Amino acid sequence: MSDVTIVLVVLLLLAIVTAWRGIKTIPQGEVWTVERFGAFTRLLQPGLNLIIPFVDKIGRVLNVQEVVLDIPEQSVITRDNASVAVDGIVYYRVMEPAKAAYAVQSLQQALTALTMTNIRAVIGEMDLDQTLSSRERINSSLLTILDGATEPWGMKVSRVELRKVEPPENLVRAMNLQMTAERERRATVVRAEGEKAALVLAAEGRREAAFRDAEARERLAQAEAEATRMVAESASGAGVEALRYFISDRYVRAFEALGANPNSKLVVVPMEAAGLVGGVTAALELMRPEGRGSGSGGPVLPAGGVGPWNRG
């Protein structure tokens, strides 16, 4: 191999190395920093970029997409001295790559430590019940604190979520017992209120029924009084015989109802019924225009009190 060939090969290798050192292809979602003799000079955006070989070099490779950072679990003491296990996740994005590359040594490690510290600070100001029921409030407080604290690092914290907030097992059992007792107490109160309402309704029903019964008796008494008044007025015009007829008619109807009972085989008419029957006869005589007061032409019933009402 001649000297010319050797020189050409060396020059070719040098060109390849120079092109490799000076041509950079940046993928989408990343930003690279360029350092010249150790000092930051500029940023390389996604796409094809050229730098000065052997003078410039790539400093930091930064991901400018939104990143999800896991916060490890830790034990936190609440204001009422209850211990809870807490972990979470943080969503952040690099907004100023130069600051994110050189303002903080390890971006994710610094953000993790900052988040864990502030979780202890925020939950330490709250009681256990508030910690378990106010997760949204804790997330909002952490977001405000972390977003303000990481602004000098050139990053934006977009969301903070507590993924796990759990008290110790013995405290969970005690809380379950407390909740069970509270539910039983509420159920007892509800049952007592229901029974009370039922008693009140029953009492109101009895009172209304008593009012209705009294009103019915009053109306019945009024009706009987009105009927008595009408009978008295009729008797005053027709005489004692008409009144006796009215009473006899009621008496006869009562016997008819008694005789219509299928269980009755024998109906005994008392001796006093003869007088009532005589009253019926006299009343019939009075209602005859041609025979009123004459005492003749009317039906004569036997005085013994035994008649067609007797059923053998």
C-alpha cells in the first residue's frame, strides 16, 4: 500500500469522524444542550442540527414531554398523632431546558424530595379524619407549593395526586368498629322515630274515629228526636189510636224479622201483644172514612195472642 493510499484512508476516516461529531439528529420530544469548552452555548431542537466538531459537544439531553414521577411511600404523622402511609404521583413538564439542565443537579431527585417534604408538612397540619376526607384539598395545596418552588428550575408542575392514604391496620379496625356503632345508633334512632310516627298516626286515627263516632251518634240522636217530634205531631192530630198503631206497626215488623230468621223454628208471642193487636185494629177502624168511630166492620183478632206469627 502506497503512502498516497494511506493518506486517503486517514482523510476518509477523519471526515467520517468529523461528520459524526458535527451532525446531530434530535428526536421529537427532546432538547439537547450544546457546550463549548464546558460552557453552555445553545439548544438543539428536534430535527437535523450541526455543531462545530471537536469544539462543541452535547451537554444534557432533556425530555420536554409531560413526565409522570412516582413518589415513594412514606409514613406521615397527622396533627392528632395518627400515622398514615402516603404515596403519590407528580406530573411535570420542562418549560426552560437551560434552567432545568443547569439550575438543579438532578431534576427528578430534587422534585421527589421536595414533594415528600411538602406532603409531610401539609398532612401534619390536618387531623386524621380531614386527611382521609380532604384528598382534593391536599392535592391542591401540594400543586400550589410545588409549582411555585420549581419555577426557578424551568419546569411546570401540572398535577399532583395522592395515590394512597392509609392508616395502620389497628386504626382501621377501630374506625370500622366506630362506623358500625354509629350506623347502629342511626338505625335505632330511625326505628324509634318510625315507631313514634306510627303511634302518633294511630292516636290521630283513634281521635278522628272518636270524633266521627260522636258525630254519628249526635246525628242519629237528632234523627230520632226529629222522628219522635213528627210522630208526636201526627198523634196530636189523629189521637191516641194513631200513636198506638205506630207502635203496633213497629212491634209487628220486629216479629216479622224474627220469623224470617232461618234458624228460628218457633216464635212465642207474649200475652201483652193482644193489647197491641187491639190497637192495630182500632187504628185501622180510624183510617176507614165510613167506619171511623163506629166500631163495626173491622177485623177481630183473637185475644189469646196466638195468631199467624206462631211457627210450628
